[in-house]
Amino acid sequence: MIQPSPYPVGKSFALTFVDDTDLSTRENTEPVYDLLAKRGFWGTKTVWPSRAKRTSSFRRSDERDDIQEGSGSTLEDPDYAAFILQLKDRGFEIALHGVAAGNSTRQEIETGLAYFRHVIGQMPTINAFHRTNLENLYCGIHKLDSRLFRLIERLVDHSEYEGHKPGTPSFWGDIAHDTFRYVRLPFHTIDEVNTLKVNPSMPFRDRKRPHVRRWFAASDGADVVRFNRLLSESSVHRLARQRGVCVIYTHFAKGFARRRSGVHALDEAFVRTIDRVTSLPGAWFAAASDVLDRLEAVRGVSLQHEDKRIVLENTGERPVHDLVMRVPPGMEVFTREGRSLNTDDGTVLVPDLQPFASEELTTNQAGRQLIAASMPEIARRERTSIEYRNYVGLLRGWYRDRLHYLQAQSAH
């Protein structure tokens, strides 16, 4: 069987991260990014453009104007903005974590997005909702299809998120749709290193939640303990064997660099984790939107193998550069002009497949195979599985964190 790969040449699995900006300052985050840049572990840093004007509260009745300090820096801080621009120049993606650490109205969201573009030079591709902000889209019961989980969520929180509800002060669903290609699913505790295994259709559409163009799931690396646990040696080797994708959702301000003798020093276990993971052959480290773009683009390619003829068609709007295809032993593939597309590692490399274009190839092995292009709408079963994995991960994460704490206490 011929198997198109979603990864670039020489890569067989992918790791990326989305760094939640909660508590982030230049002082506690810069050492982390210095290490990641030196090791070539690229990913996505979220920011707040604006300072909060009120608290973060998923019920209007609980909203207050008394803002607590310490939530983290914003782009209104010139030194922090300079740091973020340096990260962008080094190759990290800059994304949004909502426009502020507290609830925002539609007008404030528009102002915050404009300020993001003013500082960063472009609009964000990705948004990850902040905690309990009232303007979050499809959060609380609205993120759930399972009746049981909806009942639990309603009893526990009774939240009133309104970002997706026209006519409310915080409605901005149309703005979100026009601004972001991708939005992170509001599930925080998926305890699985291979995010693609849990969410094989990502990035996906969800017809029940139309104000978001594409959603994606993420795996739980919320703090330094969970990050190191997620990327344990056995877990990452399993990710490589499965040729999977790990999208880590993390907070690099939560324990990755701790103040010692007046300066922030990196957690030693985290350094060992990064050194080990970045030494693995075949790993692709890229910004989250680059990984999602590639998944979506390759999924839009159809393949038809009939006798000794192969036809590839790109049904998507993006070109697919350097499409790698794994082929059976001994199979040789040629262009119509007779040029071989086989590589030294046993794969086939198609250099360029333009949008809405097709390419006809020939091969020395007769066969019959059809791979249809897909722009996936998430299936109900898959979404239910994600919801289940989130709540199981919530309980499992609490138990493992407690166990880690008790072991640390006994060691001292």
C-alpha cells in the first residue's frame, strides 16, 4: 500500500507546543525559550495584547472590576513586547490567549486584536481561550455533546459563556471565524502523548460550533511536572513508533524556571527531557499552526493507483510541497517524463502539488488503491472519546500530581 506522510522530508513524527501565557513574565519565561531555541524545539507562545479591565468570570453576576495583579505580562509592557518580538524573530509562533486575562466585551476584543496586529505585525492564526473568560466560545456545557458530562458541568459550574451568542455584550463569533484558522479545544487534561491518536481528524470542523473554522486538541503538559511526565522516554518512543503528533498544552511560567539566588534557573528534569527528545531521529519540531497546516494540506490530497498508473490530486487551497509517500519494497515511481521520484530512504518524494491540480505518475508495480481527500467533520464518536479522555485525564492527573507531591515530601 502507498501511504502519504504528513511530515516533511526526513521526518516521521511531530512535536509542538502551545504555551499558555498565564503568569508569564520575561524573567520567568525567557530562560525556557533560550533552551528551546538552542535545541531547535519550536512551537507557539500565546500572549495577551491588553491589560484586564475586570475579573475572569464565566457568569456575568460574578464579574468584578477589582483586578488582581500577578496574572502575567501583556503586550502593553514595552519590555515584554520586545521579548515577544524577539521570540517571533527566532522562529516561535505568536498566538492569542484571548485579548486579556479578564472578561472582555466585543469592542475590547476588536481593540485588543488591532493592538496585537500593531505590535506583532500580523493577526494571530491560533487562539486558546483563557480560563473562565465570559467571552469564550462554546465553553462550559456548550463544549460538550455528552448528556452526562453536560449535566455534570451544569451542576458543578452553571457557567454562562456567551462569546458565541449573538446579541450579548461579549459576542464575537463572527470576528473569531474571520481571524483564526485554528482554535484549541477547551479541554485541558488529555493524558496521551499522541494527540493525533485521540483526535485523528484534527484540525477539524464541527457543524454544531460554526463560529470556529478549525479545532484542534492538545495533550496535557500544564506545568513542569506534567510536561516531563507527558514526554517520558517510553511515551516519546511510543509516539515515534506510532508516527504520531504531540501537541502539548503547557504553561512555561509554571515551574520550568525557578528563582534561585536572585535569578531564574531551569528545572533540571526539564532540561534533561528537552535534551533527550530533541536528540531523537525523525522528530519534526515546528509551530503549532505549521503542523496543523501540514496535516490539513496532506489530508486534502487524493490518490488513485490503477494498474501501473498513479494519479494525485490536490483538492485543497494550499500547495503541498515535498509530499513524502511510503511505498512497498521494490516499488519505483516516475513522472510522466520518466524522472524517478524515489529517494535513498525508500520513500517517494513529489516536489510540488499545486492547489486544485493533479499529477499523473507511473510505477513498476501494478495495483489498485484509492485514498480519498478529506476535509474532516468530526464524528460524534470521536468527539465523545475526546470528552471522555479529558475527564479521565482530570482525575488521573490529580492522582499523579498528588503522588508526585507525596514522593517529593518523603524524599525531603
